Amino acid sequence: MRFIRMEELKPGMRLARPIYSKKGVLLYERAQTIRDEQAIQNIRGFGLLGLFILEPAEPVPPFSEADMEFERFQTMMTFQIADELEVIRHTKKTERLQMIVASIIKSYGNETGKINFFQSLRSKEDYIFKHSLNTAILSAIITHQMNLPLAVQNNAVTAAVVHDIGKLDVPAEVMYKGEHSNEEQDSIHAFERAGFETLRNTFLSTPAVPRACVQAEQNLRIMERKEPSILDTMQPAAKVLQVAGMFDKLTAVRLEEQPMSELKVFRMMLAKEAYYDRQTVTALLNSVTLLTPGTSVELSDRKKALVLRQNDDLMRPVVLCFDDNQIINLSDRHSYPDLEVEDIMKTMDNRHVMDKDMLKKLGFATD
């Protein structure tokens, strides 16, 4: 599976992921072949940055009902968030925000197990809205994992939905550049601050929501300048918003940059625990699938391996080395003190194909 930009789309390619309308209607199924130029023009009309495409001989990867619903939910809610943010921008009032937040919490704020959090396809037009939605979903998951009060969960998810409202006023030619000058960065920050002022006027009865947005943004700016963190003074919703927002931003299919793997994002956050609350990062780490059996990885000695089984330490699983078929338990720090998973070998998707029957014969459970 690989990600291609729209200009590279050609007849005969097979879709690796479904495409839904804004009402959640399935338009193109997985593994569907793009037959002709007319189909390409129709797909380009959606304004996406690109598509996930299957290689010519590649089997269709696993895709559960939960995965299908996750992708359908993302598509539908993106348009609802876009409409609501426009209402807030122009009236400083909300119309359907409580319903949107309630829907996100109902769907993902009560998860008992881990979810496959995979990135949706984004266009310049919906990039901010999809980031807001994914940040809200992750915030719902994290707050539930941490068993935080419902009021905190509601504030965190609400803040996630609205936190980037100021960026909607940034000129597109500035917002979607790969690199920004210092002057452009200052301009973007000015629009962000104006957005926070809009939120203060909108949430007069619930000031914790704009406060969470402001605190999360302030701590990120402070981290960039390598100044002392304000983490200890941040409210829980702000800590959640910062972790969720950065995780989505760095793992997303971005306009100019390659996404970071989930593993590297977690490592970065854990290494900067002065700025990212460790308990919050751990809650997210325990809520999304990571290094599951069948994942191809690169080890710190540059060898390639396949994950066979997870351990309590999710970062140090049992792996099968490709070059010599040696099975290594990375949690055995006495035998392998310096060996660990360096990164995930994959495309911008979280699912992998593996021979589960063979693993079962070797004595490894795969469920």
C-alpha cells in the first residue's frame, strides 16, 4: 500500500481505502479499480491531497467493521465541524457544538479496548477540520483512559473541536506553505490569538474551554523557544489537548512533509516530559494499537524484523529477525540491553498483512 498524490492517479489503480460522501454514503469501495479518466476526474472533484493505493499484486489489507465505521464517522463529522466553526466565527455563538461533542464522546469516549487510529485523507480545504476532529477523538479516548471526570472530558473534546478556529483566517498562500518565515509565523500566531479571543466571547459560561486552548498553545510556543514549561500550571483538559493535537499533527498525511511514525511521536513526547504530561502520553499509548503482531520494524542495530507478540512494555515486543530467523524478546534487557525497536517500517497506514496460521503453529497467539 502506498500514498499517491492526485496528479499521479491513473486508470487501473485499486483503492486501498473507501471514499465516503459528507453524509457518510459509500462512494468508492476498497479494492475498487479506477477504470477510466472520468472516474479520475470524479475523484479529483473531492479535493483530496491524494489516495492510498494498493500495489498491483497486493492483497486487500484487513479492514474491520470498526475501521469502516471510524472512516465513515470521520467523513461525516468533518463537515459538521466545518459548518459549526463558521457559525462561531461569524456569530460568536454555537448551534450544534454540544451535539457534535456528545457524538464524539459517545462513539470514542467510552472505548474499553484499543482502536486502530489511522489517518484520514485531507485536502487544503478540510485540513483544519479533520485535524480538529481527530484531536477531539483522541481527547475523548485519552480522558476515558485516564478516568477523568465527565466535565473534564467534555471540556477537552470541546476545546479540541474549536482550538484551531483562528487558523481559518490565515491566507491560504501562507497557511499551506511548507516552510514559514519568522514574519509569517508571527502572522499565524496573531490569527491564533484572535481566534482565542473569539472563543472567550463564545464560551463566557464555560471559560475552561478557551483557557485549555490558550494553555496548550502557550506551552508549545514555550517549548519551541526552550523556555521553562508551564505544564504544572495547566488544567487537565489543556494537557490532553496538547498531546492529542500534536499526535495527530505529526502522524497525519501532511501537505509537504512525510508523517512521523506513531512510535517516534510517542518517543519524542516521552523524552520531553517537561512539556508533555507523561500520564497523558501513557494514556494515549495504551489506547491505540501500536507494534501489533505482523508489524514490520527496524531495530536499533538496523536489522529488520517482524513483531510476533506484544509485551507489557509496548515499546519492547517479541520480534522475528528477517536476516537469520532469530526470535528475540526485547523485554529481556539482560540479554539485549541496548537493542530496541527504532521505527516502524510501513506506509501511511496502520494495518499489516500477516500469516496468522503460521504464527499460531510457532506458538504465538495473534488475537
